[in-house]
Amino acid sequence: MSFLAYKKQPITVYLIGDSTMSIKETKAYPETGWGMPFKYFFDSSVTVENHAKNGRSTRTFIEEGLWQPVASSMKAGDYLFIQFGHNDEVPTKKSYTPEAAYRANLERFITEARKKNVTPILITPAARRKFDAAGNMEETHAVYSGIVRTVAQQQKVALVDLDRKSQALLQKLGPEASKLLFVHLQPQEHPNYPQGKVDDTHFNELGAREMAQLVLAELRAQKVDLLERLVKPQVKQ
């Protein structure tokens, strides 16, 4: 088999993470996880399986049996995208995962992927939309994003620093325009939220597409081989 033929063997990209990445039920729209539009970047040789679930941390993803099916299904040549932190880092949540355990869980995902010759990719949690009175973005994941960066460096894993990249995007847009990426709805604006909604964590469809584009840009910066499977733009004759 030629090298080019080998590269086009069907592969699966597994996404594991939380609500900022997950597939949403119709009743949640316009809330959209960035993993939903992400699958459209790739050609027919790639299957994107989005296993991310609302409210999960690294610990609860493992404890609830959500990790095992992924670990069992992965095969050589596949990719594993890992993005947790939103629910790990909050001590008042049932999903809370102390720093040492968070690090250990990330390392477990990496180790089990590599045992199967699967490429793990770490992703820092997407930034929450939080501006100070002067209109400057505030850090909302400093400690847990820092752990992801450290693990990526120590384990020599490709890192998509979605936290920093999304902070930069939101800062560029500013306090008002950045609302357009999140679920900000006036009363009666959408039938799913008759009372309206102000959510600075979860994305709408536009926000999800923007986050997916940031992930793609970071993959380009990392020169990840997966990019050889992107959908080729159609050239008009």
C-alpha cells in the first residue's frame, strides 16, 4: 500500500469534553457546541464522533462510563481531542475535580490513546465572556488552563490553546459585539427561552463556528497531519 493510500484510510476523530463542545438537543437551540460545526471541515475519510456531554468533568466523564466506549473503540490512526475544565474547576459543582486529579485524568486519556497509536490533542477550555469595568477580558480558567498547557508540554502533546485564542477574539470584539457569539436572548425572542436568556459560557451557532475556526487555526499552527483530510475548496471553472 502506498503512503498516500494509507493516509486516506478512514479514521475517526473522537471529541471528549463538556457542554461548550457537545451536541445539543433541539430544545437547547440556539445553544451550540463547537464540536457540531467542526465535523464539516473534513473530507469523507474522517468520521467525527462527538462524545462531549453537558456538565461533565474529567472525573465524571470517567466515573459515569462515558470514557470507556471511546477507549475501546479507538484504533491506530485515529485522533482524540480532549477539552475539559469548565466543570472540573468549580469547587461548588458535583463535577469538581481537584488539580492533581485533573492532571492525572488528562494524562490517563493521553496514555490510553497512545497505547492504541491514537494521536491525543489537548485543548484548553474556551473562555467565558467576562469583561471588567474598563472593557478588558478577565481570565476565567487561569489555573486549569495552565495545567493543560503544562501536561501538553510534559507529555509532548499538540496543544490547542482555545482559552487564550478565544479571549483574544472576545477582546477584539469588545463587551457589546462579543454578545453575538453567546446565548443572549430577549424575552420572547426564541421559543425555547420565552423568558429570555443571558449566558456568557455557551455559544450560539455563530459562536460555535467561530470557536471551531479557532481550533482549526491552532491545528494549522501545530502542523497536525489531520489537516491533510480537510475538505478541498471547489474551484469554479
